[in-house]
Amino acid sequence: MRLMENCKALGLKFGTKTEKNGDCFFDAVYAQLNSPRLKACPSQCEIQEWTPKKLREDVVNHRYEKLK
């Protein structure tokens, strides 16, 4: 209940249910990044080309490079 209240206060909404496939975090982040509110921002155009899988790969690759 507290999570819903905090999200509502920030203007975030719960969308469709996320599959429990190990990518739920990236699905949720992608859903927020792909929201109409961010799509309207020209600086976010690259984000619109992401998928949850691509987002996960980019995060893993970024972390891997930082650990080298």
C-alpha cells in the first residue's frame, strides 16, 4: 500500500502486470521510460528505441566495463 501511495505522489502509475521472468525490474523501468510524458521530451528519443531486454543488456555491459 505504501508503494502505491509513494508512486501516486510522484505521478507514477502501475501499468499492466509484469511477467515474473527475471526481467520484471527492467520491464518496469522500460514502462516508465517509455511513458508518454517522457516520449514528449526530445532529449529522450534514444530511450524510445530500447526494449526491456536491450535495457538489461546495456546495464550489464555498463557494469561490466566499470569493473574492468
